[in-house]
Amino acid sequence: MKQVALAVAAGMFVSTASAADITLKASHQWPGGKGDVRDEMVQILASEVEQANVGLKIQVYPGKSLFKPKEQWGAMTKGQLDISAFPLDYASGRVPQFSATLMPGLVRSHDRALRLNDSPFMADIKQLIEDNGVVVLADAWLAGAFASKKECITAPETMAGQVTRAAGPAFEQMLVGAGASIASMPSSEIYTGLQTGVLDAANTSSGSFVSYRIYEQVKCLTAPGANALWMMYEPILMSKKSWDKLDQAQKDALMAAGQKAEEYFVAEAKNLDKVLTDKFAEAGVEVVEMSPENYDAWLAIAQDTSYKVFSENVPGGAELIEKALAVE
């Protein structure tokens, strides 16, 4: 009996040890250890999962050290990467509907972004995410800004003649409609683009403007303010192939950890905009905001460019815009 008991105990030990060996790889493009909230979200996810004691550990690879920014989507769909904090519009070349998550003027404020998360619009987006082999662990919307080496970007005519980075096709279409030229690149390359003269201007999230020290290269910042033309969905995502290998306790722990990370981000999102304006002002950069009239002028261009192209060329595009705009 004693031998049987020892054998059972040994079997239990092997089983527990095997379960503890699962390490998931999480990748993102932002600096680690410097207070970027997207890195913090992923670190919270890793900490909470480990504390749950369900045989999971998450190894975080920040600063595009594991995959280049836009390669992360394909890596997740193939099961080569487990988790990523990922700007969803980066995958719009593969799933064109994702451009709706960086559509000019579709969100406008942090409060409205929270309401969008529980809307039919986001239900459709999340279904598309899952249909393409990825699972959402945590929602995150970041407001964004405009910055220029030449002049403050307020009304559409102030963009004319400037070479700018826009982050996604919908914004590129609108900015071209205002007379800008486009140089496409991930946010991690904006600093060098401005420094070398490839760019005159850029728009990206408040968090990226600070993390990448863009205040060292520009003379004017157009902060999000009450009229945030630029807002982007940057969730924490997980490969469905990796997800499907986990047991229910592990899945539950990941979703609970994702909720903690999301709650942290919601509390920090508005503060990001304040950190942005404070940091740029401290660096001697002029800080302005768009007026409601500026915002409406940009929106009129967007409706004739981005919205029109998306509605006509993307399957279900018109319905997605309609669902988003229906959210009060």
C-alpha cells in the first residue's frame, strides 16, 4: 500500500510539474520599464496570471524585441506568438474591417470609447478577430495627437504640403484629402523619420508621443482635448491556437487577468493625455487643441474620403460605420 501511495504521489508531482511548465510569450513594440501603459497592461496580465497559480507564466518581450510591430498579427494567427498588445488597425491589410478601429472622428472621447466596447459595433469587430484566429483578452482605446516641425495642425489647410505619418489607411485617406503627403511607418520609427527629414509631421497615440520622446523633434503639438479626431483600439490579444491548448482554469485566469489590466488602463487613459501635454510643454513645444469648428471641418473631409472608401470597398463597411455612429 505504501508503494502504491508513493506511486500516486509521484504521478501527481509529474502532473503538477508538467502543468507549471507552460510559458506564454507576449510581444509588443513599446519600451519596457519606462512607464508606457501598454507595457504596464501586459506586465499586469503576466503578474496576475502567475499569482493565479494555474500552471501559466507569461514572458514579456517589449520594444519589438521578438517580432516587428506589424508581424505580430500573422505570428498570432499561426500560433508562433501567444500574446500581443497590438494596434488592431496594423492588421487592416489582412482584415480591412479593422480600419474602423482607427477611423477619423468615429470615437471622439474616452467616455464614448468605453460605451463602444459594449456595442454591436465592437461585437462585430471582436467576431472578426476571433474568426481570424485571435482572442481579445483586454480592451484599450488610446487618444492621439498631431505634431509638426513646421506649424500647428488645427484646421485642415494647416496640413497641406506636410509629409506626415498617419498610422492607418483611413487617416491617410483623410490627410491626403487635406493636401498632405504620406510616409507610412510604425510609431516606433516616427522619431527617426522626423529627425532625418523624412517626416514633417505625425499623428499617433498620446502614449507613443511620450514613450518615443517625439517632443525632442517637433515645434507644435495638437493635443486630443475635447475633440479627439484620432482614437485607436490597441487591445491585448491572444493566439486562438495558443488559447485552445489551455484548460478551463487557465483560460479563466487569463480572462480575469485581462480584466485587471483593462481596469488599470481605463483609469490611466485620460491621464495619458495630461502627461502628453505636460511633457511637451516642459520641452518648450507649443501646445494647442482643435476647436469644434476644426473638428467638423476634418470630419467633412473624412466623410468624403475615409468613410466613403470604407463604405464602398470593405464588406460590411457601411454597416460598421453606422453601428459605431449609433452609440451615443
